[in-house]
Amino acid sequence: MATPAPPSGEQIDISFDDQEVVVTEVGAGLRTYSSDGRDVLDGYPPDQLAGSGRGQLLIPWPNRIRDGSYELDGRRHQLPLNEPERGNAIHGLVRWSSWSVAERTTQRVVLAHVLRPQPGYPFTVELRVEYSLSPEGLAVQTTATNASADACPYGAGAHPYLAVGAGGVDEAVLRLPAQAVLETDERGIPVGSAPVGGTELDFRKPRPVGRMRLDHCFTDLDRGEDGRVRVEIDRTALWADESYPYFMVFTGDGLPDADRTSLAVEPMTCAPNAFASGDGLVVLEPGESHTAAWGISPGPGD
């Protein structure tokens, strides 16, 4: 009897010095990342699905679209509601699609996928994602090109869960250089924004997460001279370039496989519900491309 194929398809390994990464054919997701003998990510085994969005790419929109409905150039579009309990469309259209390896070396891999027209998103988008390892850690660069005859709405995000120590999220020390947080309704849809100063959501200076339940989108991000913002949890830093003005931070409360055991830090090029609100939305003209980069600097091992 043949050995069953992993649910996430082909497992693609890259390595550099003591760093090792496994990327999956399904969704071009980031399944594992280790450095200097420790797990940088809270990943998942090869014989399991990517539960709770683990390591997945969120394209052509991250987070939620209220009612799955949006308008572009005077045309109304209706997406499937794959978060039925809240009546939303969530996390894009490529998480469960097969991607192909376009380029590969020992420490670098490029995967490609063509997102074809479908109900609610009648556009063709050519996608490429590059994972590469270097002395600085892992870098992830995503490029989308509109291969349609019409302009198309576009956003991108990623959903890595960063590993924390044995004490779980409660004892993890978080630094999040954001000046503002989006306020949301009961469906997770933004209704406004507020400064974090003077609130329990102010992590501009490092402090333990404690019992705080985080499922918040932060913005107005402070960046270094290189244009990157860096979110730090214990020894690990997740950075993103200026293409990502939003970060979703999630403690996994209530999820059987992620309940406060790690911290999801999700760089996003646009806000939740951007297809409807326009907040951070990229509209790609025919033939136009958009490129964005983020990565993880693992810090020292034990």
C-alpha cells in the first residue's frame, strides 16, 4: 500500500548554517522554522492540516470582508462566506491551493501560483513567493501581478505563530511599536481606531503579555531607518517593510490547537475589510505588480 501523501503536499526544505525551514506545496505555507536547535515557529506536523491558519499566506486579502461583499468600478462582487458564524469571507483564496516550485537552491525557494477567476473574484493574478535564509534569518517576499484585462483589488498577509517559552503567552515579553489599534465590532470588522497610549494595549515598551487576550489589528507603526517595523516576542523579532502598515496580533484564545501556547503575529498590507473600506487596499492595474517583504530574525539559541 502506498504511503499517504501529506495533507499539505510536497514538503520543501531549505537550510543555512543551523537554520532549517519547511515550506509546503499546499498554500506555499511556512510549516516549520528552527534555528540553533530551537523552534522559532509553533508549526505543525507533516501529517496534519495547517490548523488555525498556521504559517499560511493570506492572498488576495488578509483577515475579513464583511458579508463577503465589495464593490469595484461600479460592479458588486460576492465572495463565499467561509467564516459563516460571523458572516464574513476570511483570509483570501490561496490557502488550500497547490503551488509549484519555480526556483530552488539550498537556502532559497520560490513558489508560484496563478489565481484564476472565480465567483466573487473574477480576476487572474500571478503570484510568486520567495523564502530565503541568511545570517539575518528568514526573509519572505511576495509578488503579485495582475494578468487580467481589468483592475483588481489586492491585499496580502501572513499568519505565522511565533513560539514562546514553557510559560506560554502569559510569560512572554512583547514589544509592539504601534501607536494605534483598530476598534472592531462583534464580527471583527473595524469601526474606528484609537491611540494605544494609556491603555492595556500599549506594548511600545517591552512587557509580559500576562492574561491579556489579544486579537487586535495595530497600525501607525514606528519604523527604523531601514523602513522596517519590528515586533519582538522574547528572543524573536518579526519585521516587515513599508508595504505592511498593519499587524494583527493574536493569542489564540479558544482555539484547541493554539490556545495561548504561541503568538500569531500577522503582517498585513491592508486593514481588515479593506475590499469594502479601501483602508490600505491596493488596486492593481492590468500588468501592474506589487511586492512586499517580511521576515523573522530568530535571536540566539539556548
